[in-house]
Amino acid sequence: MGRIRYDFTGEAVLVTGASRGIGFAIARGFALAGADVTLLSSGADVQTAAGKIAQACGRPCGALQADISDSAAVKAALAGLDRIDVLVNNAGLERITPLCDPDGAVEDTFRRITDINVNGTFLVTRHAAPKLRDGGSIIVTASIWSRTAVPEFSAYVASKHANLGFTRVMAQELAPRGIRVNAICPGWVRTEAAMLSLAGMSARTGRDEADLLAEITAAQVLPGLLEADDMAAACLFLASDGARDITGQAIMVDRGEVMA
């Protein structure tokens, strides 16, 4: 991250959806900045991810496994945490849900996406809030699609719009405790989930993936595909004292694709 240096030594950071992609990069970024990091994910691979981060930073990294759409499971998973200084609600699911697709599986996918992206974000925050220190920070991973929309991603786009509404409500609700709540809105990032969506778009349109990706990045003011570490940099800033006066905001991290 060039000349930027952050020190989160002694701070407890919880990152959801951190076994891969953006969540993993965010968790690793905080760990390298000295934080005591705990990962929360639904898959058993969260243990492997925690091991990689521990090796990178030379300190233990916690790993919790739970389906965040299950309130009891989330509560049980967080029971062992005494304090949280920074909560990063990153867990999310992105799939195509075409409105007019006759396949009934689309409805199941729609429900699952909203259950994780909306209900899960609420439940994690609800159960983490009593453990958050006064003056702490919450960051929600939204999307540029929380400010715009694309065809056939109704569940994902709707859920990310909901994430922004939730961010603004929580910023007001937790302000008396000095807890700041903000969202980052990534553009297209080179992750497994994004590339899966790209492949789905290619299959449905018959267009080459490379052509679609070129079209996507051409919409940016700054060229090139974003990397997961770019999102970590934004989160470190929002959790730092440098952002002490910023709350209830949606920060676009998209190389100028959506200017708002």
C-alpha cells in the first residue's frame, strides 16, 4: 500500500466471509497492521485461511464457522469473543437471478442471496454490537451495484441497496456510543465470485469473457481490474483515526466507474 501505514496493534477485528477473496484480503490487511483478527465463514476452509494469515503476520488468527443467516449459530460463534473494535461485514453471495427464467431454482437462489446478504449482515451486527467497544467501527461491503443496477442480478443488486440502508440506520443508532458505520462499494474485483458471475454472463449472452471484461473496465476512469487488496486499503482507512469524522457513508472503490 505504498507510503500508507496503519497501526491497529491490540485491536480486535472480526471479518465475515473471510476465507477467500475480498474478505481474506481485508483480514490479512488488518493482521499485518498489528490487529488481533478473527475470521467468520460458513465453510471449513476458514481454518486454512486463518492459518495462512497467521503465517503471514507471525501471530495467531482466530477462525469461527457459522451460517450467518442462522441467528443462533451466529450468537454461539461469537460467544467466545470478549471485545470487538472493528467489525467488517463482508460475507455475501453473488449469483444471477433472471426474473423471467422459468427454472424454479431461481427463487431458491434469490432467497438464499437475500438471506445471507441482508439478514446475515443484520444478525452478525446484532450479536456483535454488545461486544463492540464504544468508539469502534463497523464496515459493510456493499457494491457499486448498490448505487446502480444491471440486468439479471435482481437479488444481489437489491441486497446491496439494502446494505446501504442498513449502514445509514446503524450509523444513527450506534452514534451515541461513538461507533461509526460505513460501507465500501467495490467495482469489479478479481475474485472467484466475480469471475463466476462473468462466466455466467458470458454463457447467457454468448459473448467472450475477455470482451465482457474489457467492456466492464472501459467504464472506469482509471484502467485495470481492481484487486482484493485494494478493498483492504479502504477498510483500514475507514477504521482508522483518519476517518474519525466519517460515518453513514458509502465509499466508492471502483476506479471511477460510478461517481456519486
